[in-house]
Amino acid sequence: MRSTEWWKHAVVYQIYPRSFKDSNGDGIGDIGGILSRLDYLNDGTDSSLGIDAIWLNPVYPSPQYDFGYDIMDHRNIDPQYGSLEDFDRLLAEAHRRGIRIIMDFVPSVTSHLHPWFIESRSSAASPKRDWYLWRRTSGRTEYPNNWYGFFGGRAWEWDNKTGEFYYHNSLPEQPDLNWRNPEVARAMLDNMRFWYDRGVDGFRIDVLNYVYKDREFRSNPPCLGRRPYEMQRHIYEKDLTESYEVAGMMRAVADEYGEKMLVGEIYNPDIEYAAGFLGENKDGVNMVFNFSFAEAPFNPRRFRKEIENSERVIAKRGWPSYFLSNHDITRHISRFGGGARSMERARVAAAMLLTLRGTPFLYMGEEIGMAQTPLSRRDILDPPGQRYWPFYKGRDGARTPMQWSAAPYAGFSTARPWLPVHPDYPKVNVEKASGDSSSLLRFYRRLIWFRKEQSALLDGSIRFLDAGGKTLAFLRESERQLLLVCMDFSGGGTRFSPRGLEGASGRLVFSSHDISNPEISCDSIKLPPYGVMIAEI
Ligand code: GLC
Ligand code: CA
């Protein structure tokens, strides 16, 4: 590994700033709160989580229609979260602990309150008119084409002042930029430079597959579906292969600095398409998120298929990465069944995430087993949730405050938080988990610190073993080390003999359970219910 490729060995921790920790008692998480919890994330010892990088969801000034994904000013910090000085302090304090900071970059849209859009909207002759996507038709009853927005409704918003429509894939308050205009591309790339110059270590790039739209604005072809958005094939307003170019432009800017990491959110389960953003000869992003892995059910065969797919498709061009939860999808502990044994399943999931070949992304709270928060209609703040309730309840349930302790509001704030705290917080919280040697948190810590020392886990190849339908088993092999990793997905425990390892024996180096005899015979491996074992062969 080249030293510039630090991200290949990193465990990344995603922080949704609004909900991590409130430092000034207004019920909203902020940078001061993150600063106060850096030692929890990594204080250099194994009594901290041990993560290597933080991905921060947007903290830029925003009217918060889409909770920060509607940016008004790309070069500042929203006063709700702090100031530029606070951010610089966060960078310095994080770096002092060996933690890198990855910001969120939202290329395709801005807020309707961004000065660029205010200028663009002011007149059809504005020098910034062409910075956004304006179309003229015979009048307000004739849409420019049949495109619908991802959050519902037509993607075209009528603007009375100039009698034209502008395009927005998300909310009307999030007009889409025109990346075909070189001035836009230049201005946006300069915004990235602004943060690199401050010392930011990279970007998570929001919906990179939405950047370019069809040059001719052709209508999408129809297909069967329930809602209007689903009744067309989205081939003209997203998923264009032309958008690969943008990844290349961003790479070139990152390379002006060296050691910078880019991970693309390609909101599309087609991993072949997503892989295109990795570019050829390192002229794309370093990693892309793997949504088909993230959304797979708790089934070892399905995960194996997704991982092998990723190995086949991603590995040729770049470096794999894996996540199971984020701020947009239902927390995996809830997706995997919840109930009395949910913590055990979460442990298996964590073991998988942290032992694959690739960079794991954790979502804040998963390390203590935070579940999706059940909310009632009046609590819903996420616009698609408000729109589609009760068919789709929105994303708030995955965004509720981090559960620090059994104190009121889970120790997140002294005031009523912006979203309710999950009612399980007296039992599920950091303070309690830290003191319990059998907790999920202690398991994450132990495995993350273990991982740092294992060359096979960091750099080794991966090869799956046939171990039946209950178990996921694979070998990780580096020049110095051969590790067998296996875990029981059935909850009933298993005994198996992986094909290809007949007669081999090994020594247990990591386990979820206390196992008295560290000697392993590969002819008969016994896994306790939801057990995880790593053996050196
Ligand atoms: C991305 C973000 C999501 C946001 C959307 C629209 O998918 O992750 O939170 O709502 O883009 O901007
Ligand atoms: Ca606050």
C-alpha cells in the first residue's frame, strides 16, 4: 500500500452532526459536541472505538429543507453547528488523534437560497441563468418533459418572474446545477479546494450519478410502477455514463493535494454502473458505496453473492467498501429482525463488515446497537416521509439522537432534541455498553483494534469457502498471514468442515465467545449460536 492510500486501511465512522452531540443546549447536535466526543472515537487506546476517519454529513449553511443537502454557502459552517473556527479546531483535534475528516460534497444541487440561484432566478438574461436548468414552454401548464422528482411530484418548478421552469430532482428548494456549463464545474471544484486548503482529508460525494442530465431533455420511457416516479425508466435525468467525467475532474483536483480520499455515493444498486466512477488508471473516485450489499437480507448466501460481485466488478478498477447503515436507510439492526437476539445478529454483521477486503463505513450508533426509532406522524420532519406517510415513513427513524447515557434525552442534550430519542435509550447507550464486557460496543472496539494488526485483514486477498447455508466463511491471505474467518448466521450454531481445508489446523486469534481450547481442526469447526471466529491457519 502506498502511504497516500491511507483510506485502504481505515475504518470510517459516519456522523450525522445534527444528532451526534449537542454542546449548547439547543437540542441540535453541533461541532462542539463532536469535539467533546473525539476521545470516544479514538484516544489512541483500545478503550476507545479506534476509528480512523469521520465522514461528516453536511454542516454548511443551509435552510435545512433537506437537512443540509440544500447548501446556501459552500464555504462556511451553519451557525447551528458552529463556526469556521470551530471547524478548524475540529480538524486540528481530530488530526492530533490520527482521525481524518471527510466532508460531504453535494455536486448536483444547491439551496434555492444560494446566491447563485438567487442571481440565476432574477432574470432570464442573468449571467448565472445557465448555471441552473431553465426551460421555456408554451406556459405553466406544459411541462418541459415527463421527469418526476425523486422526492415526489414533477421535477419542474414554474417560476412566475421569468415564466420558465427550473429543474429539481429533489425538493423544489434544491434546484439542480448545470454541470455542462464549465463555469459551474470550475466554481464547484474550487469549493472543494477551499476545504482541502483548510486540511480536509477528502469528500463523500452525494449522488454522483445525478450530476449530468440528458443534453436534449428527452422524456423518460414509460414502464410499469405504482407511483408516477416509478412509472418511467430513469435513463435521461440520472445514471448517465457521462457523469463519470465529473469523478475524473474531482480526482484531478484531489491529486493537486495528494493523500485525499473520494468516495462516491452512486445511488443505484447496479454495481457495474457504479464501478465506472472509479475510472481507468486512477482517474475517478477511490471508492463507491455498495448499495446492493447494504440492502441485502441477513443471509450468508446473499452477502457472499454481493461480496463476490464486488470483488469481480470493483476490484479490477479500485478498492471495495462496505456499509450496512447510513442516514438514508433503515438501521440494519432493525432490518435484520430486531427482537431479543438483535444484538447477537448485529455482532455477526459487525464481524462481517470489519473483516472483508475493503474499507468499512460505520454509521454512528450502530456500535451500540441503536435501532430504527419508531415515530408517529407528527414527529416526521423528513420531506419524503411527510409526503408519503404512512406508505413511506421517511428517514428520521435512522437519524434520531445518539444514545450516550441513561440521563434525560439520552445524554445527547439538556433540551428537547430536534427528533425524539429512541425509547430504548435507558438500556441501549454508550455509558452502559462501555461498562459491560459482553456488549456490542466492546465487541466493535475489540475487533477494530484487532484488525489494525492483521496484515491479512488489511491487505490480504479474500476467498470464500463452501460452508453451507448457515455460515459465512472465508480466507484472508497476505504474504505473512492466512486467516480463516467464519460466522454463524442461523442463531442455532453450526458444525462444518470447509472444503479445501481438510486436515488443516489453526489457532483461534479472535472470537465472540469464550472458547477454552484455542486449537482449531478444520475438519470440524464448531461455531456457537451467532458465533464469530477468526483462526490463524
Ligand atoms: C443523498 C443524501 C440524502 C439526500 C439526497 C438528496 O442521497 O444522502 O440524504 O436527501 O441526496 O439531496
Ligand atoms: Ca447545539
